[in-house]
Amino acid sequence: MPVSRQQRFPQARASVRAARQFAGDALAEWGVSERRDDIRLCVSELAANAVLHGVPEGREFCVRLSLDEGVLWIEVRDSGPGRPVAERVGPEAQRGRGLWLVTTLADEFHIRGEGVGKSARAGFKTLSG
């Protein structure tokens, strides 16, 4: 039976840590232990992108996790303009690795335009849940 949890977070740097904790709590509740660190890292990276680049001033972003038939999905939705691009940056770059890490760690990754804003979605094949 599919399960899901979602939570909204304000546009604040502390929301990245809160989103990671939210994901960790959901994974523990569902008994998902494998790939836990990868999943939490990807939630952090997608939440950081939302905070830094996607959420307009005074708005929130939403993190949704769902587990269905052995696939754990992370979805981070914001209402800002633009479409993020995963790029590999050089070793001297101090930023810009987040989406590249997500695409490397996740089994699937998609950006979908919404009526307002966009959703970044990453899937992880898992045996738990």
C-alpha cells in the first residue's frame, strides 16, 4: 500500500536542515534504512535549491516523500520561475554541484513545470516499505 508525507517549509536556510530531518523521520517510520544517507542528502540539495533559487520572498516550498512498490520518491515543489539544470562544475567551483549529485545518486530524476513554479522529483529503488 502506498504511503506518503508532505510538509511545507519557509524560505529560510534552517529549512534545509528541517527538510532533511522530516525525510529522516519519514524513512524511519516506514522502515526504510538502505540508501537513507543518499535520500537525505538529495532532500537537502533539492531543499537548498528551493531556498536559494526557487522560492520567491515570503513564500514556502513543499517536500513530499512517497513510497510505492519499492520506489521512494522525493518531490520538492516551489513557486519560483526558471528551470534548474544539472551541470558538472570544475574542482575550483564553490557551488553548483547539488543537482549533479542528485542525478548521480538517484535512480530517476525529473524537473516538471507546474502552473506556477516547478517540481524536482527524484526516485530511489529500495526493498523496504
